[in-house]
Amino acid sequence: MKVMPIRYAADMAASTRFYEALGLMAGDQSRSGNWVELPAAGGLLALHTARTSQRDEPGGSSCPLRRVSHWRKSVSG
């Protein structure tokens, strides 16, 4: 299982620069600029623009988990 926190940001460019300054590198992103993924060792941080989120508020976070299919094989031996 990998952690994928989602950060809703009012300013995507500034948020991306902030996390890049912390050492994360921008990976996949939407053409519209509403979504940016910043991969890390234990998962990835996803930035989503707040103006198109359901809550339509600047800021906020959520943290879904992704199931990694090969994890079960490596744990069970």
C-alpha cells in the first residue's frame, strides 16, 4: 500500500515550487494544470487546484491509499 495525500491548493504554481524546494520533483500533471503529482519514496503527493475541487475552498487535504498488487506476493513469500 502506498500513501497518496492530496493537497488542494489555491495557487498551483506556488505550491509546486514549494514542494520542489523541499526536494520533490513534479511528475505527471494534467494539461489544464489542475493536477500535479510529486512522486516520493513511500508514495506520492498530489496537488489539486482548489477552484475545481468539490469543496471549492483554498487549502485542505485528503489521504487515500493505493493498493499495490505486487505487495501481497512479496509479503507472503
